[in-house]
Amino acid sequence: MIRILFVSFFLLITLEARENPFFPSKGEKDIPYTSNQVKAAQPLKRSSITLPSSARIIKKVTIEYENLDASIETRSIELDNSIDWHLPVFVSQSYSQTETQTKKTVQSPKKKKTTKYKEIASVKHATFFTSNKTLKIVTDDKIIRNFLLVKPHRIVVDFKRDTSLKSYTKENPKNVFSKVRVGNHSGYYRAVIELDGLYQYKMQKVSDGYAFNLR
């Protein structure tokens, strides 16, 4: 009898006790769990991000989000679309969908669109017009050189003419071509057109002068 009690007592003291029965013992895999705790986060309605003036094409949108178990993951969507950096990019979960009914109509000949230009500056030998991202300089004078400078971004154009123009400055708020300056030099006069951001341009000869197209 004493021997049986001794063996039983020895087996009891050699058993491994778990400090906390609510967590897995050694060798067992952790089981993912979630929490019922609700974070006080405001519902997503609409948010926006403004891109710098050098942005031209949006390539990817990445969203980082938090899961129920507080882990962080990301999802991305690949894009390849041109953008206007003047406008913000929005993130939203609300949208409105309108249904439109299409009606059969007799097609009429398409009218050729005419570009509407607005005059932004004028001197004795040249007048400056703009339409969106196009600058048109109406002049009879020949351009001898043109180039781009930075800080601020500006187009410099030299016209061949020996003249006596007075220094001229015209500011154009809320216009892509924000300022026009004209000054006289020996054998030519120079026009400096300041831009509202970072651009490249392409110049072409037109019937009544020159056109500068920004991109």
C-alpha cells in the first residue's frame, strides 16, 4: 500500500503544469484571434491629395488599411493615365450613379471647333494670346532663339528687330502663363513668359506668328 502511494505521488509531481491555461502550451501553434474592441474612426467620405506641378501621369494608387486583428496590409491598382496637376486627386466611398436614356438622333455634320484665344499682353511689335496651355504670339518678327529657364519656370524668346521698346510687364493671375515681360536689347527685343508650374514646351510657326504648346 505504501509503495502504491509513493508511485502515485511521484507521478503527480512530475506532471508539467501550465502557468496560464488560456494560452497554448509549448509546441502548439498560435491561433489567430480578433478583438471585439471597436475603434472610434470616422467613416470615409471624401479625402484628397494635391500633386506637384511636375506630375503628368499617374502610375499607381496604393491604399494601406488595418484589419480586424490590427495587422496592416496594402492593396494597389496599376494605372497609366494623364492628369492635370492643377486638380486634386480624390479618395471616396460615396458615389452617385445617374441613368441616362439614349435617344436616336439624326447625325448632323460636325462643325469644326475653333480655338478661342484671350489676349494677355501687348507691345508695339507683338501681341500675346492664350488658350488653355497654348501661348500664341502674333508678330511679323522672326524668332532668333528660344529656351526654357527654371526658378521660376519661364520661356525666353528673342525677336530680331532693332527697336526702342520700353520695359513692359503684365501679370496674369490664375493663368498658366502668369507673367509676361518684354525688354529691349541691341538688335533684338526679348519676351520672358513666366509659367505657373513645371512644363516642357514645343514651338511651331503659324500663319500669323508662333505658337507654344505646353506639356
